[in-house]
Amino acid sequence: MKIFADSACDLSYDYLKENEVEVFPLTTLLDSGEFEDMIEIKSDKVYEMIARGGHPKTSQVSLDKFYKGFKQAAEAGESGIFPTLSAVLSGTYQAAVLAYTDVKAEFPDFDLRIIDTKSASLGEGLAVVEAIEMKDAGFGLDEIEARLRFIAEHTVSLFTVKDLNYLAEGGRLSKTSAFFGGLLNIHPLLELVDGKLVPSEKLRGRKKVMNRMYERLRDEAENIQEQNIFICHSDDQEAAEEMRGYIHEHFHPRQIIVHTIGSTISSHTGLGTLGLFFLNKFE
């Protein structure tokens, strides 16, 4: 069984390759050209461009890349599972489904399960890690698919950003809201709901929004000591480590995984983004 992932999962490329996960990179467009996320470009290059006032663009995985990757697995007689970036945020899921349909016409026995994680960054990565661990534990395709679909329905994906103006420039927040939010030191708590990024709360000050994230974790995470908790950040290692320390001290989860936000997601969120991901139902 082959595990596929797209680069928006924001896990370490080395980790994915060590676990024989085939990665489909999204494309990052900088002023210097186009680059394959994870493979040809690292997030620090995107961070540098944003710090200079630039606004990188991204594009989804092409149908042709999916077709070639799926066909190779089909020719090898493998089945596959593919947890993807939210279908609301990107056309990656739809392109994968179309490519699978084409490959299936040539290889009728090819069995690929494509799951919309309804999340992004390490919220998507959470599902990929689960697939890897279940495969290593000897679970079959049906069991892994069922688990990933469960996870897609129960992943809580929380974000906060430092620069409201960056979100406004990308069309994800009105410029008026960004202007007044900046004056008032407002930090929004954003959440992925059914795959769509929506403002959940507005709090004054970075510390208050982080405390609210801890409260949400405390109140909503089921069986937290058995869970892997995921934290991501874009060029804010200090905040991420502070969050890791607080969660470790107060909640004692099974594992805390911290990683930088990759080229794709950071191109849309800007610098100083902090994300927290966990399950509100765990079994």
C-alpha cells in the first residue's frame, strides 16, 4: 500500500521520504520564478520575500503529476491512500480525483482512497502521520481509510496571525478590518470549519489569543494524553516553543510535533502565523 501526500501537509520532507510517502508538490511562485514546494524551495525563501514586502503566489498540483504518480503505483500493483489539502482551499483534491478516474480506466483493479482532510498545514499532516503509523502497525487499507475519514470530521484547526494587512492583501480579510484591527492590537483566532478558513474570535493581544487556544485545547480535546498534538508557525519559533512548553506542562499529550509552515500555506498567511491542531473526539 502506497501513502501519498501533498506538500501543504507541512511535515518534514525527510520524514515523508523515510516513510516512503510519495509527495506531490504544489508550486510556489516568487519574483525569481516557479518552484516545487518542499523539493525545490524551502519556507525560509518565502519568509524572506514576505519580509521584503512581497506576496508569493501558489498553484495546485497539476493533473499530469497526479496521473503519472498514480499510474506508477497502478503499474506496480499497489493500492494507495491519499489525505489531501482541504478541497475548499485548493483544487488539489479535485485534480487528484480526476487523475485517479483516468488511471482507473486503464487499470481497473487500481484501488486508491482519496480523503479530503478539510484542513491544511499540520492539520493535514496529522492525517498523514496517522496513516504512516497505522500502516507500520499492520492495518489494512479499509481500516486506514475509515480512520482518516473520522479524523477529517474531528480535527480542530486553529490559527492566529500577526499581520492582518497581509491577510487583507490576499483577499482573506477586508482592508478596513485590518486597519482598525492593527490600531487596536487585535489578533483574530481563525479556524478551519468544513475546510473553510473562518474568523472564530477577535482578541486583543497575542498573549490573549494564545491563552484562548489553550482553553480550546483543554475544553475540546478528548483523551488528550493519548493524542499527538501539532503546532506550526511561520518564522515565530519563540511562540511555537512557548506553546509547546505550556501544552507539555499542563496537558501531557502523547507527543507534540512542531514544524514550520511551508511555502504554500505561508504564502497565504504571512509571517508570525501560529497554528494548533488536535482531535475533539479520539478513539
